[in-house]
Amino acid sequence: MVFYTQVERVWIWQICPLHGGALRSQIMWQGPAGARMLRAVLRGSAAFGGLHIAMSGSTAAAAADTPHLRFGLISDIQYCDCDDAANFAGTEVRKYRGSLTQTREAVAYWNHVSPAFVVQLGDLIDGQNSGNYGAGLSNGVQSETAFSAVAKELAKCEAPIFHAIGNHELYNFDWKALRERLQRPECRVGPRMSAAAPAAAAPAAAAAAAAAAAAGRAAAAGRASAAAVIAEPPADEASDFYYCWQPVDGWTFIMLNPYAVSIEQPKGLPGYEAAAVVLAEHNPDCWKAVQSGSKGVDYFAGLEEPQQRYVPFNGGLGEAQLEWLTQEVRAARMRSDRIVVLSHLPMYQPAASAKTLMYDSDAALRVLHDEGAGHVVAVLAGHLHRGGYAVDESGVHHVTVQSPLNFERCFGHVDVHQDRLELVGRGEMVSRTLPFPAKPALGYL
């Protein structure tokens, strides 16, 4: 429940199924009778808190604070049909089967609150399904079965879903197989991924014009369209998994692929070769163990904190994606858009840990700060199951989303207001208010 409290009259507001906002549906009783009716409404309200109650003689303040965009949020489902078990470090218990139940509950919740789209921040299924990770499974490889089980639940979602790529996807599938599976209708995938190779990125001016036109169409339709405009990177194996879109006028969402540079992909691909160079330079003992096929290796042995990101289960953006990110942030800034960045891997240590950052997080942060100062509102990431939060020196909010593998009913949605993002968590997901940083003076442009 959200309350706007002035006295006089009781107004009832209900979640709008079109725009993720709220519409006044009825003026209730005034005075003491209104208070009695309010108590009755509270007792009979929907399980997911679908009613917003306003007490006021005027709707102006409430209307001004109505969110103009809503999107769902979840990360690190990591489903596997196996018993609960501790992680490698023995610091947490992972409830593998329970994460499928939570996915089902998350979809029911999103269908109730009607987001324009859902963001899934990676690791749909656990690496153990591959038979080559962790303890493995006694009944053999289960990658396809596990993926299909999660996809079956996602198929019930009424909103499109934008998927980030995590390390556990790559333990189970290569880029081609992963692309094919995410294109299946049951995954409710957002409109970015297609069977054909992506086209080269449009020039900033053309992208801005397309964004304006698409935003106008979306506004006319009365609902934020997740397909408003998609700006695509140059074509290669990993680039299918980083892209951006403008769901409503004034907002750009950027999905990164922090495993474009990673050894969790076939040898010979540019991303594998780049990751081999990074690991050999920053964590040579680990790299030697990987090359020799050694098991049970402590990836962090002898590493100081700044080097602890350089382990096989992390990855990087790479030069091509960093250049693409620079161009997209710059174009969004020229449109005066606010920006939300999405990634499986965090990029700011105070919101995560030294062991869970993307390889080139420093370079990515420089792009966000130098090109997007005052425009980049938040970076939403997963990977570290316990979650985390911090604000960096440029006022960017870094939220590491908790995992339903470790927390009960861990999913939610984000409301976009005129001056802030409201992360509304369900169950044990932490709710947060994320005020917008001040945009710089026009002279900055």
C-alpha cells in the first residue's frame, strides 16, 4: 500500500493495466464514514498491494507523482532439479528447486502489476545442469530439461522479457545454442534478438530520430512499448546479447554483455582469446591451472583485492562493446534521456565485492561518468547473490539484486517517477528509493 495523506476525502486509486501507473476509479465517503471505509478497503485489498489509497481534496499532487513506466525485475534464478546445497565457499545455502517456484510466483506478481517489460539479469539455470560444474548431477546432463522448466513458467508472463547473460548460461550453452533458446516464444524475449545477424548500429542522429518517433507512437498507444526502438551493436557472436532500447520518451535502457570477453565460450573466438590474455596477465597461476585442466583450484590464491575480479567466472565487455557503450550513452545524453544500465556483473565494488566485478569495470564506469554524467541514474546487476547497494561519486545508484536461490520470494518491480526510481521488492528483496542525479548545465553538452 502507498498512501498520499491529506484529510477531507478518501479516494481509491488502482494500478492501471495499460501504463503501469494509477487511475482514480471512485471518490469514496467523506469524514468519519470515509475513515471507516478506508479500514474496510485495507482489510479487503489485493494480496499484492494493487490498490493505492489517496486522501485529498485535490488529485494534483498524486497525479504528478504517478509513475510513467514500470518494469519487473529478477536475477540469478539458477534453477536445477537437485537438493539444496552450499556454495563453493560454504557461506550460503542454495535452494535449487525452490527457485522454480519463485519464478512461478514472480510471473503471477508481474501479471498483477502490469509492467511494460521485465528485466531478467542472468543465470536462468545453474551450471550443475551441464554435468561439468560443481558437484554435477547423478542423472547426467540436464541443461535442456532445466531450461525448458524455467521457460515454461516465463511463458505465462504477459510482458516481454529482456534477458541478460550470466556465467551459468555459458556453462550450459554456447552463444549459438543460447541465442536459439532465448528466441523461443516461451521465453517471452524482448524484440532485440532475431534469428538473423544484427545490423550495424545506427548513427546517433538517426537513433535519436527513431527514438523520438517511436516514443510518440508508444505515447499514442497509451502504454510503454518495450519495442520502442532498438539500437543494435555490430555483428559478432557475443554482440547479440548487448543492445539498448527506449521504452518511453526520455528514457534509454542499456543491456550489457559482460561475458563478451570470457573463457566460458569456445576456444578460438575473439572473446576467448582476449580473456586468455587478461587472465594470463592478472592471474597467471589460475590461468595455468585452467589450461592444465586442474580441479579444485583456489582462483583467488595470492591475489590482492584489485586483482580478484580476474577469475574464470567473471568476464569483460571488451573494446568493441566499450566503444558501442560510449556512443549509446553519448546519444542518450544528446536526447537528454535518463539512462538505466543493466548487466549480470556489477561494476562498482562498494555495491558488490572485489571478487564479482567485470574485468573492465573501471573503463565502463569512466564511460558512464564522462559521457553520461547526470543522465545515468542506475546500474542494475546480479551475480552476487546476497545483493548490495551503493551510490558512486557521480550520483549513480548501483543495485546488486538479491537471488531467489538464497532469499524467499525475491523479485519485484521498479516504478519510474519524475524525480526517482522506486524499487519495490517482494518478500526478502530490499526496496529502495533512487533519486535522480542532477543533470549538468547545458554547457556540458
